[in-house]
Amino acid sequence: MAGRRSEPPGTVEGVSAEPLPRAVEVRRSARRRRTVSAYREGDRTVVLIPARMSEAEEQRWVGVMLDKLAAQESRRTLGDTELTERAELLSGQYFDGRARPRSVRWVTNQNTRWGSCTPAEGSIRLSHRLQGMPEYVVDYVLLHELAHLLVPGHGPDFWRLLEAYPRTERARGYLEGVVAADRLPKVPAPREA
């Protein structure tokens, strides 16, 4: 191992303005030529890179690999119990625990909405279409619905609550892209000769 650096959560420069869920350790190897890989090891994320890589390349690749790991992990579908736990965690982190849903569950009958909330019942439903999307997108939709437990409409107070989540705009852009892609005409795949 040519070099070893361990960063506490949230300190990898240029990767994310929000706290990282785990420490990131970058391991450089003189034997590694071109490939970059990453994996979870206990409470840390280990990113393996070639020793010759510059600091700027390292920062860029750490961000890429963290996003890839998050995408892989989000493909593992959360059950309703895990979804409820996630909602409680997000409420505590972003709304001081004030949004307390009585139920949070996946549903298959929402094809035009990403989520819905019935404040009087304290129930939140997320569309099954979110399953497999990046974790930050699912978190955004959960936070959006949690915010409705505190503010029923989409007025300024509602959007002020969501400003606390640093990936709001990114998640909204992702969802808009999914909607736009769904509207594209389906082009048949070219036939091979």
C-alpha cells in the first residue's frame, strides 16, 4: 500500500456538502494501474486507487465511487419496516423529530405520483416506482411527505422545511428526468444483420 488516508465523515473535499454517513479511507496502490474500486468495511468506506493519481482525480473518483455504492445499496429494496425507520431517522435529522408518521409503506397504485400523505391519518405512501432509485431520491420523497405532516400545502413554509435537505434540487432534477424519459417515444431497437 503506497499511501493511506482516513477522513472523518463529511471531510472529503469537493465530494458533498452534507455529512457522509461513514468515514472514507483512500488506499493508494503502486500495483494498481487504472482501476478504481470501493467497498464498505465496518463503519467506513474504502476507496482503492492507483498511487499515481492526483489529489483532484482522487477527489473526483471518491465522489463517483460513493455515488455508485449508494446506488447499489438503494437497489436493495427497503421493506415497509425499514421505510418507516428511515422516515423516523430523516424526521429526526431534518425536522427535529416533529414529523411522526403512523404508517409508511410502498404502494403499487400510484403511477402518476411519487408519494402521498394523509396528515389526518399520519399515513405516508411511496410509489413502488421509487424502488431501485438512488437513496437520496427516496429520502427526498420521504422528506417531502413528512413535511406534509407539518405543513399541508406547497406554500413557502412547506418549501422552507425542505431547504434543510441539501439534495432537494438534485433529487427533483432526477425525478424530472425520469418523467421526461417516460414521455419519450419508444423507439424499437435496431435489428442486427
